[in-house]
Amino acid sequence: AQSVTQLGSHVSVSEGALVLLRCNYSSSVPPYLFWYVQYPNQGLQLLLKYTSAATLVKGINGFEAEFKKSETSFHLTKPSAHMSDAAEYFCAVSGRTGGFKTIFGAGTRLFVKA
Amino acid sequence: EAQVTQNPRYLITVTGKKLTVTCSQNMNHEYMSWYRQDPGLGLRQIYYSMNVEVTDKGDVPEGYKVSRKEKRNFPLILESPSPNQTSLYFCASLRGGGTGELFFGEGSRLTVL
């Protein structure tokens, strides 16, 4: 079975500060891992994904995430937060078989202070 | 423009009044799915469809029905809505090629009184 745990339902940072959103996963098979972002009143959109190529994955808007198998983690980072990064972020895992069922974490809401 | 379109975006209804939320995608994707989003619970899968011939339950299917008569459409049906179905609903389709990437609609916020 697969599962995702996001540590911290809310994270607050100052503009220009490092953003770190934590995600740990559980999967009995090699996973695909994703970060999705949801802006207010919008659907989710893909931020970045890990599909077994490079372990350091770069996404849109300056975000990146590193797949660490030994720690079963896929934390999302951005060196310098911008006001426009305020949104809810979801970590997700899917298998490579069985219909690609995707399991989502509970989400982390990012607040950016001026 | 590639997109998943849901309607209605907002709906207030009363207990027991049947309703349908439509979903359409223009990317020729085989796989489509419905999720509900509730605070603190993330997104949970209601139903999914591998293709027009295969539809199956997700993790929270009780009280919902779906149909997949054609590839582009995947409506969600609430035969007798109840207040615990008040939620934000998302339809999604899966990009082909085996990457697992989902494309989401903008969501349908449903309130059942």
C-alpha cells in the first residue's frame, strides 16, 4: 500500500526566505512522486515530478525536490520565497502499475509574509 | 488549449435532490478520475475510469455513481445527496506515456443543505 505524510499543515515564511515543505512516502514498489500546487479557487497543477531519472528534480517557479530513497522523503524547496508562492501544496505518490492510482498527502498551506 | 472542464463550479442543493457534475477533457486521455477535497484530508479518490470499458471504485465511492459512455466525458452523479457530501470536487485525467501526471479541472464546490 502507498501513503504520503506531509509534515505541517501550515508553513509561514518571510519573503526572500527559504521554503521547505516536507513529504515522506511509503510505497512497496518504486514510486512516481509529485508535488502539485493549488492557488485559491483553482484546480491543482503539477509543480514537479520524480519518475526515476535524476533524484534532484527541478520544477516550475524555482521549486525543486530531492528524492531520497533511504529516507523515503521528497521534500520541496525554494531558495527565496515570493509573495506569489502563497498557495496550498500537495505531495503525491503513484505506482507504475495498477492504473497509476495517485495517493495525496493532506496538503501544506504556505503563507508568505512581506 | 488542453483542459479539463467541470460544471457547475458552484452548487447549493438540498438533501435528496439528484444532481450531476459534468467533466470533459480535450486531451484524448484514456484515464479519468474524480476526487473530493476536504480540509485536513487532502484529495481522496471517488471513482476512476481506465477507459470507456472500465470503471471502478476509488477510496470513498459511497453515495456516488459515474458513467463513461465516451472517452472525453466522465460525469459524477449524486443520486440522493446528503450533507456529508458537501465538499470540493475535482475531475482529473491522466497524461499518457506512463508518467502518472494528472490534469485537473478547476473544481466544483458543492453544498448540500
